[in-house]
Amino acid sequence: MTSRLHASVDAAPRLRGVRGAVTVDADTCDAIDAAVQDLLSQLVEANGLTPDDVVSAIFSATPDLRSRHPAASARAFGWSDVPMMCVSELEIDGALPRCVRVLLHASVADGRRLRPVYLGDAAALRPDLAGLVTAAGR
């Protein structure tokens, strides 16, 4: 009986968080949509997630991105049932411009660690993850 109890506990989904970031070519709705949707699609693909696995998302954007909330881009991507929030990044001298960051909370059945995704110039934010999922030049 004890082994069945442990098996059911091990099979229970776990809440995990995963980070990602992308730089945006220009402060336009289309450019923000394209960048956010690319980031979300790569996060989902890299981690084997479905929209149903995503519990919530917190987006931040640098103050130079004013045309569109990243959550609006995510809703256009199909995430209409995911609770999302947007915040502004602090204005820090020398900070990476035109950058959207996300913290996804996901329910993962197997409890695995999720892999972050940093795209375009945002790959420089986490050089320690350079061998993981990153793509420069987007």
C-alpha cells in the first residue's frame, strides 16, 4: 500500500516556473506580437507544454515598448484562458533596450525542470545559459 501511495504522489503535477526573454525590432504592435509569439512558441516547444499546462504568465517590458502589452500579443497567440499580467521593467542605465521578459508558471505532470528560452539580443541577459535554448539574431 505504501508503494501505491508514493506512486500517486510522484504522478501528481507540479507547479514549475520558467523564464524567457526576447528583444523586439521596433516599438510597433506587429513587431511586439511577432517577438512575443516567437518566444512563447519556442518556450512551449522546448518544454513540451500545451496552453492547458500554463497556469499563469507575468510579462515585463522595457519602458521603450509602448505600442502593445505583451499579454495582448499572447492572447492573439491563442492564450485566451491564461491569467496574465504585464509590468514595466525598471529604467536602468545600460539596460538592454526593447526587451520583453516572461515568467511562465506551468503544471508539469512529470515534475521535470523546464528550460528557459532567450531570443535575439536577450541571449546576453543569461550568458550562463548559452548552451541551452537560445537563438541570436531574432
